Amino acid sequence: MLLTLTNTRTPATDLGFLLHKHPDRVQKFSLSFGEAHVFYPEANPDCCTACLLVDVDPVGLVRGKSQANGGLLDQYVNDRPYAASSFLSVAIGEVYSSALQGRCNHRPDLVDQPLPLQVQLPAVPARGETGLVHALFEPLGYDVEATRLPLDERFPEWGDSPYVALTLNASATIKDVLSHLYVLLPVLDNAKHYWVGQDELEKLLRHGASWLATHPEKEFIARRYLRHQRSLAREALERLDVAEDDDAIEPASDTGETAPNDMASITPEEAVVEAPISLNESRIRAVLAVLDAVEAKSVVDLGCGEGKLLYRLLKESRISRLVGLDVSIRALEIAAARLNLDQLPPRVRERITLLQGGLTYRDARIEDFDAALAIEVIEHLDLGRLAAFEKVLFRCARPRVVVVTTPNVEYNVRYETLPAGRLRHTDHRFEWTRTEFRDWGRRVAEQHGYAVRFEPIGEADPELGAPTQMAVFEREAA
């Protein structure tokens, strides 16, 4: 099967930076079901085309397995070698993983720049009317050309095949185009070659984060992507409903790399900036003091990262139920190691749970807690995603107490190692002044039935305030 991406914006060879594949080289990648090759038939300043060729071995997929023992012909003779399907989706996720995540270390300025792109797929399953192809891609801004392929050009009386040659044109970013293909190709094929479970639901929400909630065919997409498993599709739609009117959070990596918008409570880069005043320790002590004052027995740490705060919370015997939620599988693995989960006594181990999930989709697993913590998290969210985060936390989860901390941007001039105008971490999407934070907190509290108070964290400057600002929300009686 073949996927070609063509860029015509000068210099068109910027495509190589975005895909992390050099136009002058042919590269080969091993996959569990065959091989993938990336090459550039054309690479000049005016036009650059990258080809992803996936070579599937259909016989190797079933050789020696029980499903092949029946001798069914379709186990060996099928469309898997040439028709775009979940195999191509997996290849995109593995071969173009950095581009799919929106990472471009050499040219980060290119990631969010729309390009005049053309996508070509010579054989795409589209059983029934080709209108389905248009219904899936046109709402995403594509000019769609889908040409029905004959079964055999030599025998026109045999009629048409269930495949179309698909060409898509759009002004879009590479990461968006790849996320669309990653989700919609298996939807068109209406089949997947591997088991579909909770992990696939999370992939759907991650890769569809920036567009699926507002897609007119979201129910159809969820149902087919999850292989018609009603419970999974229902959960996906419920979590999408929270963010239906908002732009989506940045997709995470299937390989477990930390997503920009669900970072650890404090990152290494921030630690370097803030180390002289032990600000992280001050944050933890402030949070523990709030939890002690409200006698919280169940606590969820949103965006728990590598578990530094969880490590301290687990020592609080009063807390009988502790959950850490983060989008990054890798961060959760580090947290599990930090907490020594495998060696904890059973009575301690049963108190804590680590969950993988995002912050802008409704999640029943974080509901019914005494307290929810968002410590140095909101500044990693796009401003356009704050409304979805507010709905998830204050309207759906509705803990009795919410603690939010975030940097005070006014204080940044006091950091000698921080260049003027820079934020404390390269992934911060914003940093608020004290007035901006208080305005946000008061609005959220009023809208969702909470009282809020604000406290400084760290050594305060008479003019600029403290380096960190904390809001404590307490739910008002009904």
C-alpha cells in the first residue's frame, strides 16, 4: 500500500524536516507485519513528494497460527498488501511518529504552519457509495477526489471494485493531516487487524483531539474505529461531549512520550530556573496544608507526571484513596518506579492507582473525590482548551476542593538565568499575572458554584508578588 504527501510551498523540501526523513535517502523500517519504506521521487524547492510504501506479508500474518488451520482461502488471498487500512495507520504511527506528535526539533516554526498539501492513496476501501469518503474528509477542509476503481480494466462487464483512488488537497499542517489519516483510514476499511480495547479508545481521543469533537460524523467514526464495541464507543462520545465546542488538546504519543499539555507537576527546566528558592518544596507543603485543613481522604492528582507529589501524598495515612492521572504512559511508568508500586505492602498499594488519560475529556474515573489537584499544569494547556478543562473538572468531576497552582509571570524578572520575555518552560503556552489568574479563578468559581481564595507560594517580592500563585476552590453547599 502507498501513501504520498506532496508540498508545493517554497522551499518545498521543508517537508523533509517535518517528516524527519531526509529527501536524499531511502529508508527502511521493520514492522510487525512487514516492512515500510520512505523515499522521495521528487524533491526540489518548488515541489517535494514523500512516499510511504508499506509491504504487508499476508501469509506471514497467519502462518502457523490457529486461525489459518481451517485452510480458509481469504486468510491468504486478500487486499491487505495494497488497500489502505489499519496496517497503514500503524505504519504512520511508527514511521512518522514525530510528525504525528507535532515535533520538529530542527525547525519547530514549521509545525503549526499550514502547507498546500496533496495526499494520494491509490487504493482505499470504500464499500458502497463514495459519498462516505466525502463525508469523512470534507468537514476537515479537504478538496476530495475519489475515483471508483474497476475490478479489472480488461473486463469492464465485471463492474466496479469496492476501492477508490483517493486524492485530498488542503491547506493544513502535516500533524493534522497525519492525525486525520491515522483515524479515518481504519474507519473507511471498517476493520482492524489487531485487538481493540481501552488503549484504542485513548488513541482515538488523542489523535482526534483537535477535530473529532466537532466532526458531524463523530458517532460513526467512533463506532467504526472501535470495531462496533458499543461500550467503548459510548465512552468515547461521552468524553468528547465535554470538549465539543472547543479546540482540542495536543495529541500524545502512542509510544509514551510526554505530551506538551499534560506535563509533570514540575519539569526539569523549571526546576533549574526556580531551584535557588526551593519552590517545588514550597508548593508541596502548601498543597499538603490545604488537604490537611479540609481533611481530604480521597485525592486525584491531575497531570501527575513522574509522581513527585504522589510520593509525598502516599505518606499521608489520612488519604485512603489516591489517584494519579497523566496522558503520558512513559511518565506513569516513571511514577510507578518512583513509588515502588511492585514492592508496596498490600494495604498501602491498594490506596493508590495510576491512570492514563487526558485533562480535557470527561472521565468517570476522576469523579467522586474529596480533592483534585492541578499543580503547575494549566500553563501547559492551550488557552483555547481551558474551557474544556474547566468543564471536566468543575462541572463533571465536581470534587469538594480543587487546588490549582501556576507561575506568576510578573515574578520572572527576578530569575537571573531566565532571558527577558521568556517563560519559565519552553512548553508553557501562557503564564498569568496575579490579576489574570484571579479573574480566571473568580469566573470559574462563580460559574460552577465554588468559593475561591488565592494564596502566594514562595518568598514574595513587595512589588511583584510570589513566584507561584495558588487558588483553592471549595464547593458551595447546594
